[in-house]
Amino acid sequence: MWALRDVRLPSGEVVDVVVDGERIAHLGPGAARGVAEAEDGAGKLLLPAFVDGHVHLDKVLIRDELREHDGTLAGAIEAIHERKRRYTVDDVSTRARSVIEASVLLGTTRLRSHVDVDTIGGLTPLEGVLAAAAECADIAEVRTIAFPQEGLLRDPGSYQLMEAAIEAGADVVGGMPHWEVDEAAQRAHVRLCFDLAERFDRDLDMHVDETDDGGVRTLEMVADEALRRSYLGRVVAGHVCSLAAAPHDYAERVIDKCLRAGISIAANPLTNLVLQGRQDRGLVRRGVTRVGELRAAGVNVLFGQDCVKDGFYPFGRGSMLEVALISAHATHLTSHSDLAFALKAVTEAPARAWRLTDYGLSVGARADLQLLPAPTWEEALRLQPLPEKVWFKGRLVAQNSVRSKLHRAN
């Protein structure tokens, strides 16, 4: 048993936190009295460790090996094909492990990764990420999503690979219905994904409508299918960029369906700020989904890192604090309540999308924690400090220190 004394919660309350094994045992003023192993938190900010609910660990760190392209989603997918054909399990595992480790150093201990499952790379991306997840199991929890990025109908053989991926250990069924060639194929893609999820009792996490075209509307197909099958609270829809370009009446209708179906929305502003709006002139769209309207309606909205130096996005370093900051810029989050929402979008919201029951700063929760040298969440978001310490399942797994010195003229 050990404790942190005098740490500041996001609410501003100063408390002690007592950890017993993997769990928070006590939390409150004076809770650390009598605990022999107690560390002074000195009023620093204690947060739950971040959750990255949308990342692609199989693709990370390949940017320098790709040909240049037009900066669009289609251009990036095409540029990655050649590199994907050369993937090996060791190659994918080494790159994924590097980003998992970097993420832990920056305060993230849970990651949910899409991994490409298609006839180009086969199951190699999944095998590589599963290997990295096993290698990093002492510092982080990594879950995998079988992701048919090339489509199911337009890539014959991928459905059988999806079945094999689930049997090999993928935790979640992915999808990308808008990538099919027509509406009939899109609807078939959605049905096939739900069939897989029901058969293997898996949640769904699908890339949906990652385009500027407001006429692309597979989000409603996904919501309708979830409602029809009563697959409630078990679906995440990622990106949904076209919702921002669609007419307001459609957006209002489909947002209501998402709420009734318990669908979480994984907005990924960092990547979509870069990918979308490429054909716009003058007033260039941000390419981000309707975060404000979704939030106002009560839909669960999370922010993800999505990409780390791959064909889609040349930046990224596994920092969910950075994700929250850039997402706040992209989605007009500036008031106190807005900034509190930004914190939830990288903590409670992805935990809810994962259907976690043991997350957060409460008695009984798993002790995945981080201590930041900042007095408040808003200052941490502004200043972007490294966490001084990070704990996973109650064990210290990362430490950071920065020393700065200003030299003035005599």
C-alpha cells in the first residue's frame, strides 16, 4: 500500500490518494494518515492516465519511407500500399512498441488501435501490434480493432481475413463503409460488420464518412443498424467528417439516432485538419465533425491521436495532452466548461466508449494515474508539461524531469 498526499484533482479539491495493489483504496482529505509509504504531491495536478481511443499503431513512423502524395485520404492510402506489402511482424511490432512506450511516458496507459486487415498486408499488421501489446503489457493495455481499410466488397477475401483476425485475438470489429463503391455496397458492408460483431460478441469501432462530401451518409446506416439489432452502447463511429458538410436537418436526425443507439463518436481533429478541405479555396473547411452539436445532444465524443508520422499525418508523438490542445483549437473550446470537456474527451469519454467500469479517480478504480507539475487542468493544457510520474495498475511505470535555466546579462 502506498499513498500520494495533497494532490489536486481536476475539480480543484486537494486530497490524498491511497493505492492498494492495482486499485485506489481511499481518496479524500487526510486519507493517507498512517500509510508508511506516502509521497508529498505538493498540490500538483493528479489526473487519471489518458486513454487513446483511436490510433493506428501498425502504420506509425513510416512517413519517411513513403512517396509524396496529394495530402488527401485517398492519396495517403495509395502511398501506403507499397510499404504495407513489405511489412513484417517484427517491423510492425518494433514501430508500434516505440509509440506505446512514448505514449506511456506522456501519460497514456490505455490505447485502442485499428490494424489494417486486407489482402495487401494479410494478418501481418495485427500480428505485429499484438506482439507489441504483449511486450508492453507491463506498462500499458493495448486493444486491437480489425480494420478493413480497403473495403469488404471491393477487396474480395478481406471478409475471410476479418474472421481470421477476430479468431486470432482482435478485440473489436472495425469497418469503413464509405470506402465501398456505391450505396448498396456500403449497406452490405455495414451489415457484414454487425454480423461479425454479433457472431463473435465484439464491439464495433468503424471509420465512417471521412470525407468532405456531405452527400456521403453511412453514419445513418450504422445508427439504423445498431438500433435495428439493439446493439446499443457498443458502437464507435470515427471521424464522421461529412456530417459537418451535410444539411442541418440530416445532421440533427442522425445525431438523435446516434444518441438513442449509444454510439460514441471518435473525432480526430488533428488528422482531419490536415486531410480535409484540400479542394477548398478561400474559406477552407476544418474537416472536423460537428463536435458542438454532438456534445449538446449528449452524444459521447472522444478525441484520438489517430496517426503518428504516417502517410496521413506527418506529426504526432503519442501525447493526448497535445491532442486535447489542438482539438480545443479546432473545435472552438475556450470557456471553462469547454476545457473541462476537452479533458473528458481524452479520459472519461474514451473509457466510456471502451465500456470500462474501473476507470477514473474514485475508490475501486484501477490505479492508472499521472501527476503533472501544474496547479489546474487548464494550466496543464496551456503549458503542456510532461507528467512527472505515471502509474499503471498501481505501479510506477514512467518518470519525466525537465530542468530549465535562464541566463541573464550581468
